[in-house]
Amino acid sequence: MVGSDGKRSTDIQQLYEKIEKIGKAVPAEIFGKILFAILVVEHKRPLDNAAKPLNQARAYVDAAVRLLQAHGITGLPVFALATNGNDGVVLMAWHSETAEKVYLVDRSVQRFDISSPIEVFHFATFLLRLRDHYVDHFKENPDQTEAANKAAQEMAMKAEEKLRAAKAQAKEDGLDPDKVEVHIGWGWWKSAQTQ
């Protein structure tokens, strides 16, 4: 994360302090927790190519599904709203429970015109139903919540270990440990998946 002073922050405590300054409106109970995207949105101006928001929404929804899968949650759909001006379509993707594939529904999808009050009402109804589905799903599958929490804790510990090791190495090399940057690839993330 790059702060307003232009320096990179790699320390988790510094990150929390910055978040506190930025987001007084963010509830404190979400700090230290992984938030899963169940709806991602990509908006473009009406004069842009209509394929741009669709392609970007496909990438976002794929990443959101893979994040769920990395935490042991499969078969749960994630949605994307791709808008071009006032027109938007809803895409859906999920990671198969039986095959190692991500499925994406991006054909014959629901279209909303958000300039129309009745269609805004329909979209709001969709959002409420989506919320209810996820609340019900995690109430019925508490094991997935536990698996996600365990994987998140493992990943946070590994990230903290890498940061400590990098700072120690920098100190041994005579460098300033506070200026250490740690780049963590997806390999360790995937290895932290729960079985």
C-alpha cells in the first residue's frame, strides 16, 4: 500500500492505523477479517465499447470465485454487474465442486436499465435476494466459514513470517528493515487451502 507520503507500508499495524484514519465509517468488527466479494461492479461511460465492462467484469468475477475456492468454498456463485452507461447486465460464476473449473454465465443474462425506476426496483430486489441467499448459505454451512477462517489465519501467519524474515535479512545486510517490501505470489496462497 502506498501512503500519501509516497512510501510503501508493509507493516500490518501501520496498515491498520491508515485504515482507521481513512475509514471511520468502516465497522471495527471487519478489521482482521477477509471479505469475500459476492457482487462486483464494473462501469463504463455510454460512449465506451460495450465489450470493455463485460471483459473486466469477467476477470473480476473469476478472481472473486478463485478467492472463495482458495478458502475451501466451492459451488457458491459470485455475481458481476457490468454497466455501459445506464444499461447493465448481471454475470454469474462459480467454482465447480466436482471439476477443477470455474464456470461463467455471460450469455442470455438479465439486463437492467438503471435509468428506469421499475428496473432499479427489480435490481434492488435482486440484491436483497442475493444477500438472503448468502446469509442462508453460510448459516447452513458453518464448516465453510470455519474453513475460510482457518485458511485466512494460515495465510496471515505466513505473510507475517515472510515479512519478519525479510526484515531480519535486511538488518543483517545493513539495510533499513522499515523499507523492506515483501511481494507474495499466489503460490503460497493456493498451498494454504483447506482440504
